[in-house]
Amino acid sequence: MKQLQEGGCHCGALRYRLEGGAFDDIAHCHCSVCRKVTGGLLVTWLTVPCSAFQWLQGTPQRYDSSASCVRYFCRRCGAHVALTTDLSPESIDITVTTLDHPEQLQPSRHIWTASRLPWLHLDEQLPGEPGETL
């Protein structure tokens, strides 16, 4: 049975759907770029094949945050919704907290722990990677 998840930005201008198999590639990202663009301590990402992702409503604002990474935001409320990277062109990363039911998914690892804020302690039992290996 295929899983279905939907989500969107804070103001509702952007809506998206994820449809596919198990949604299990979920990671807390500690990189400084994610922190700067969100103003948060970290971002929790769900990585899915591009074929499993569909915009339902609205057109996101594109921001090239590096030579290989594009981030997608709501033009109206500023919510950071998605990310694509040339390093993994077949997949798209979705911010878990923009899902309608983020509580249904659980992170399985930490990435970019070399950039982790030293005073942040979260899910210490999860494995961590100094960069990202997947």
C-alpha cells in the first residue's frame, strides 16, 4: 500500500503531496546554511524520489543557496518547504515540519554534525554523520 502525505506552508499559498513507499530517510541537519536560512537550530528533512513529489497549489520562490543546492520557499509567508541538490538529482528533500502530520514520521539520523551547535542535545541515541553520506 502506498503512503500519502500532504503539507504546505504557514499561510496556505503552497501545498504539496508525497506519494510512495516508506518515508524513512529522515535526518536532522545541523549545517550552518540550514540554520541561517530558517533561523532555527536545525532542519529535519525527509528525502523522497522526485517522482513521489507533486506541487498541488502555488509556485514556490527559488533560492540558490550554493552552487549545487536550490531551496524553495513560500513567497508570502517565507516558509522553507523543500530543497534539491545536484548531488542527488533524483530526490527532493522536504521540511518535515511543513507536513500536515509531522508527528507520523521519525528521524533516523543526524547529518552535518561537524557543524552542530555544541550546546544542542537532541536524540543522542541516533547515529550521526560529520557530513552526509547518503
